[in-house]
Amino acid sequence: MIEAFDIFDKNKDGFISRDELGPVLRALGQNPTQEDVDKIMRKADKNGKISRQEYTDFIRNHMKDPKVVEIELREAFRKFDRNKSGGLDINQLKQALKQLGEPMNDREIQTFLKLGDTNGNGEIDVDGELNLVLI
């Protein structure tokens, strides 16, 4: 996790900017919204950029283990899979995203569904969803 700092410090100035932080978190298995990134910047940052030490402190104190994130996502998926089919159809996916505060337009939902439909049955299964979120 600490190594990600060096990879994403694109200009090698010893700091990660707000623009660099989102990709860092995604590489670490997180799926932050822009609002999440802004909150993290406010917590971890003291001068508009995150230094290596601020980053290290934040990672140690706030990041969830990717395995814990996967378990939580599997549990959440099961809650939205009301008919216990092992997948979410487009209507279930829309409802889930809306309830999670991440509403998408129809085109975005179709794309999300297409990317997560690993077996071609028109549903996003738990493994397809995890691949979309954790990658």
C-alpha cells in the first residue's frame, strides 16, 4: 500500500495531489466518490497536497483491508439480490445504486451491467460486481 505513493506521485515531487489521490485509492481496492476523495484530502492533508508521511499515517489509520472490503461487498450484494438468483438484473442494479447514493443514468447502468455480466445472462453476478469495484 505504501508503494502506491511512489507509483502515483507522477511528477516525483514527494506529494500526491487531489487529482492523483482517487487513482491511488482505487489501486488499493477502494472505490471512492469524488466527495470521498475531498473528505480524505481534508483529513490527511495540511497544505493542499499529501506528503509521503501524511499518506502513510492515513493508510495506517483509515484504510480497510481489501479482503474486508470484499466480504462487505458480498454481504451488500446478497441484500440487493432479493430473488436469490445470484445476480442483479437492471432494475435491481438501479435500485441498489440509488439506495447507495450512486445513481447512474441508463447508459451508465447498461455499461456497468455489460462489464459485470460475466456469464452473459443479463445480470451482474457477485464476482462481476467485485471485479468492477475492486479493480
